[in-house]
Amino acid sequence: MANMTPGTSTPLACVPEAIPASERSGHFALLTRLFGETARGRRDVPNGYAFRFDAESFEDVARFVALERLCCPFLQFVIELSPNAGPLWLSLTGPETTREFLDVELPTRKDRSV
């Protein structure tokens, strides 16, 4: 991928090959489990979504972020941990059409909005 200079935007495009082949299927299985089953809620944020997880999902969420940032360099990830083992929030944001991209790419359940 070409280097991006400060002030330029990163293209809204995934590069699945950026995830090592030996980890790719496990990563996509984790993605499916996290967003299709484990997420407790979803809320709209500017240019993306924030997903709520139980605190004990931290290691899975961190593992997801570590690999996902390789294949989707346009995404910004913010992990927010609440005190006293409260919920974990993962925000995924990016360029203007990121929310539409996430709607297509993530296996989220529509009944989990908060």
C-alpha cells in the first residue's frame, strides 16, 4: 500500500491479505462471533458505530482490533473500558461512508441497538 501523507485520506478498502494466511480464518470466525453473537448493543456515532460488549470480552475485542487494523487501515478503533467491570465499548469510525461499509461487512443483529 502506498504511504499516505498527513492530511490525505486513506481509501475505504480492505486488504484481507494483510492478515497472515494462518490467522485469517480464525480472525473471520472471531469477527462473526463478536458482532453476530457477543455484542450486547450498538449505537450510531459520527461516521461509524460503537458496539457494547461485556467486560470479559476484552481479550477477544483486542485480538480483533490487532488484526482488523491491518486489513482495514481506514478504520479508527477506540476501546473504552468502564470502571468496576462495567461494559466495554468498541467504536469503529472512519471516512464518510464507513457506516454503510460496516452495515455490509459486519454480521450485526439489528435488534441490538442501544
